[in-house]
Amino acid sequence: AQTLAAKVTLRSETVKTIVLEIENYREEKTKIQSELKVYENVVLGGTFDRLHNGHKLLLSAAALHCSRRLVVGITDGVQLEGKTLVELIEPCEIRSRNVRRFVNDVFPEVVCETEA
């Protein structure tokens, strides 16, 4: 019984911590956006192959300037011709899914759309 009670207490504290982090994030985001020029819609593009920290910084900066909708163009087809090791680039569907997943996880209030 003590083990179960300890687990429930630990999970309860974890949930409280997560809720506080979300509240702090929202307050911090509001503060940051009050200092930035914010647009209803923001558009950017790139290849976004194997989503890495540089991509995440770019997407985060775009989302911070966005109040409603972020449209991300994903390079594909003839646009990829001439890229080094083009045969190793992930399929467009995977790259699009990874971009949408990241933006939705970090900025759930922003609608993220991808276009190839």
C-alpha cells in the first residue's frame, strides 16, 4: 500500500510540475510576443530533412511571430534536383509529419499546415 501511495503522490507531483511548466510557458510566450511583431499567418519553407535543432529554432521563431496559422513549404520533386545525396533525403510525407508534429507539440495554439 505504501508503494502505491508513493507512486500516486509522485505522479500527482509530476502532474502539478507539468501544469506549472505549461502555465509558465504560456506566460513567457505572451511576454515574448508582446515584444515581437506578430502576424496572423506566417509562411516559410525548406527541405526539413531529418529535423534537427536548427530546423526547430527556425520553426519556433516563425511560430512565435504567428498568432493563428503557420504554413511550411516542404521542398520536394524538381526542387530537390542538384542537392547533395538527394537519394538519402526522407520522403516528403515523413518530413511534413515531423514538422507538423514538432509545431503542434511546442505551439498547440498555432495551426501548422505543410505544403509540398
